[in-house]
Amino acid sequence: RRHFEGDLQPLSLPSDFPRPDERDYRGQRTRFTIDARLARALKELAVQEDATLYMVLMAVFNGFLFCLTGQEDVVVGTPQAGRSHVELQSLIGLFVNTLAIRNFPRGTASFRTLLQDVRARARDAFANQEYPFEDLVRLVQGDRPPAPGRNPLFDVVLAFQNMEMAEIRLPDVTVAPHEYMDPVSRFDLGFFIEEQDDRLLVLAEFSAQLFKEATIQRMIRHFIDVVEAVVAEPDILLQDIRLKEELRSGKSTVAQVDFGF
């Protein structure tokens, strides 16, 4: 409740199409990889800062959102398993709750400072993970509906899937995974990250009502730009992070920095 005091500003990602008053939740998905070199550097940074890999990725994601929007007050949704009690580990059913984590990626602050703040806020959020999301929405928004075309509290999601998937073995049956690309996106943008061997695989899910796939591909390259910058120099100021290509035609000097859109 303390973290959500004060007004919340909706995140305004640069989009290809105007935001509709009503969403139909049409979505698309694409995949990309954070290679072994960068994944190893992110894990080393986590160890140095007494953080988890999830916390580092959340800090990178917030820095990335700042670079795209110039906004310094950002709310990101993240799902959590909801099985904090041992007795729930073997039960079948959906226990997932959604956490809304508010961070302040200020341009004049270093990435290391942002990471320390994200670490503290993530710990607070997970310490209160059983607080129902719908109760938080009522607390913050009251009876007011979200703005047209918006979700309550946040429109972007970061999920880190670090649970091992058990191998299925059946007699005389060959079992193989099949990816189902559900053409739905409940949010503007979501990154769903999982570890595989020494790499990080990322599924990017996005609203087809707002973005073309080419724009999302450029955003993905910008995300990798941010990863490259912060692992090379954790004390870099967010406003000094340079993105390597234009996101949209023309230039922008949001927060007095050329972010290239």
C-alpha cells in the first residue's frame, strides 16, 4: 500500500497505432535469445549486488522502458507461483497471483542504483505476495474504471520462469513438446524469460492493436542494447544509455537524451 501512494501515470510506449478505447486482446509472439556471454554477465552482476537474476532482469526491463518512454515512474506486472507453503507444492490447481511492482528508473541515477532499488522493492513485493491483486486494484483505483484501452495498474509484464520442467516418459510412447502460439495478448508488452542451458530464452508477447512486429523486433534490439550497456558499465547513468538504431522516424530528446525514436 505504501509503494502505491500518489498518482500513477500510465506507461506510454511508442506505438504504431493509436490506443483503442476497447481492446480485443489480439496479440502476436516472437522469440529472441540473450546469448551465453550476456547471460553469464547478468548472473555475475547479480552475485556482485547480492541480488537474484530475476531482480537484475527486472532492473534491465525498467531501464529499457525508461529508454523508450523517458518515464521515471513505472509499474510492471509479474506473476508468482502462489505456492509459498510446503503443503501446496504437490497440489494440483492454479495458485498464481499477480504482483504489481512500482519502480522509479530515474535518468540521473546509475543502473547500479536502480538495481539496488529494484532489489528492495521486489523483496517487499514478494514478502506480501499473498495480498490479492484485485484488493490492490480496489485500494489504488477505488471504483474508478481503468482508462480506455488500459489494464488496472500496469500494461507491461515481466516473468522469469526458472522452474524445471520434468521430462515425461511413458512406455511405448514418444513425447515431445509442441509450442502453442496463442494469438492473444492481455497487455501491451510482455517478456517471458526462461533459462536454457547457458542462455536466456525470451518470449515477447505484444498487442497487435498497438504494434507491428517490425517495431517489436527493433524494441528487442534496444533491450539487448540496454543489457550490453549495463553489464559493460553498471554505474552508467540511465540517461547515458545509447540505443543503436531508430525506433521511429525522427529523433527524440526525452530526458535530454537521444533515444533514437
